[in-house]
Amino acid sequence: MNKTVFPFLPKTPIDRFEIKYWVLSKRTYNHSIITSCKARYYVNTPYEKLFPEDDRKGVPLIDEWMIYEIQPDGKEYATGRVEGWEFHFYDGHIDSIVFLSFREALQEYKAFLEKRKKRILEELKETTQEYAEVVNRIEQETIKNSEEQNG
């Protein structure tokens, strides 16, 4: 797992302090995604105060960050919690990278796509060559079989 520490945090905890960041997750061999996220720190906040619409009685946030994924429409969805003021980002995807700017995330995504494009073009070249060899072999076998039948 990738672990990212945000070194610019103030020395002492600040209630409702926010960090916006972007995560580039290389989810599979051929697929990546950039996710917009926000982390908000809570010194001591009851769960009901954060999520009044939720009927469940959740555990209060004490010295914790609530992690939100920000959707394209701007809505925030809580996706997890991280304990302690020294914020450590963890993602379940081994190749995930955290960026503090969307531009940096896009640049890394572009590099990922360039590598993918190169790999795909190499695979296409190999496949095209292999295809040509198989077609040639079929033609040779067809000629051979024809000669044997006419022979």
C-alpha cells in the first residue's frame, strides 16, 4: 500500500481543517482513474452531528480525519476515516499516488497512458507479425494439400 504523509500540516490539530487532494489509482494493467478527495479533521465531533440523516448511531470522530470522495457534480461522499492528526493516506491499490494538485495528477496519468500506448503498439506489432505467420502457414498448407491431391 502506498502511504503518503502531508508534511505541511500545522503543528497542533485544528478542528475541521481540510486537505484537498487527488489520487491516481492504477487499478488494473490497462486502467487508471483520478479521484478528487478531501480529508477533514475532527477534534471531537458526534457522529449524529456530521450525518443527521443517518439513523444509525455511529462512533464519534475523536482525533480523526473523515475522508470524502468528491463526485463530478460536487457532492461529497464519506469513504473512510483515518486516526490521528498526522494524516497518512492509505489506498487499497498498490500503485496509487497522491497529488496535491489536479495538474500533477493529470501529468502522471498522461505518462501512464504513454507507457500503455507504447505497450499496446508493441503488442499490436507482435500480434500482426504472428498473424502474418499463421496466414502464411495456412497458405503453405493449402498449397501442399492441393499438390498432394493433384499429384
